Amino acid sequence: MRHRVSGRKLGRNASHRKAMFRNMACSLIRTVRVDESDATRAKVPGRIVTTVPKAKELRPFVEKLVTLAKRAAAHGAAAAEFATDAEKGSDAWKAWRSSDNWQKWSAAISPAVALRRRAFAALRDDLAVSILFDEIAERFQERQGGYLRIVRLAKVRLGDAGAQALIEFVGERDRVKSKKRSAPVVEAEA
């Protein structure tokens, strides 16, 4: 019996699963940044196509990373009040570095650095981490979860007829609920 056993094995051992989710998460995050000169860019940003079970397992993996990035953004905003805009190595920067403000800035920014390192440990990709912390965290700052959606596709995978789904970040192509249509009002002639 598999009572309360979470997660799917997906026909892979633990290290293969971990590498697969790492690669899929990096691919999904990297598609958010659109580079017009790149010939291999995604047709639709922030979306990848995979099988339904893989998408269901990938969603919590990526959503936890987005939450890490949002927490780091809050720490970064708190540290900004102690930061300086002086160029590194200048006299003003050296004065700031030896002041109390640097100590306060260092204490305030260290949780953000630790969260960024945790995200890097999960993804092992500098570009994906920078996109996650710079663009995606800012985009979902007001949202309290549910950053990804899974949409099942009608077309099955050629070869093994595996059910396919696309997994994408919410907020870009959301449908807007329209008001209920009502019949036009007929006015009686007086």
C-alpha cells in the first residue's frame, strides 16, 4: 500500500528525477526573458510543454523557488535604506563601508543572499536564478501563491501516446471573467 506516500517516481531513480526537475525548472524560468535575437527562443514566454505527471510534480518545485525569491525581495527592500549609490572603490564608498550603515546593510541583506544561494543550489543555473529573483519575484509580489497553471492538451505525444500538458506562469494570458449577458431591455411604448 502507498498510504500517504507523496510524489511520483516517474520511472526514474532519485538523482535522475532531481536532475530532470532542475532542467525543467530552468527551462521554464529561462523562457520568461524574451531575447528577440535568439533563434531558439520560446514561442510563448513562460511556458513549456511536458507530460501531465511531470507537470504536476514540477509545479510545487517551481512555486517554492518563487516564494524564496519573493522573500529575498522583501529583505532586499529593507536593506535598500542603508545602501549607498557611490561607485565601488571611491572615497564615498570607502567611507560608507567603514560606517555603521554598512553593518546595518550587511545584516539586512544577508537573508536575501542566503535565499539566493538556496535557489542556486536547487537550480544550478546563474541566468535562471537572476531571472527568478529580478523578474518573476517582482511580478508575483502581490500574489499569495498559485504562480503556475497546468493546462492539459488534447494532442497526445507521438510514440507512446502520453498525455501532454503545458505548464505556465499565471498572469500573462489570463481570461477575464465577463459580466453575464442579459437580454436587451424592451421598453413599452407610451
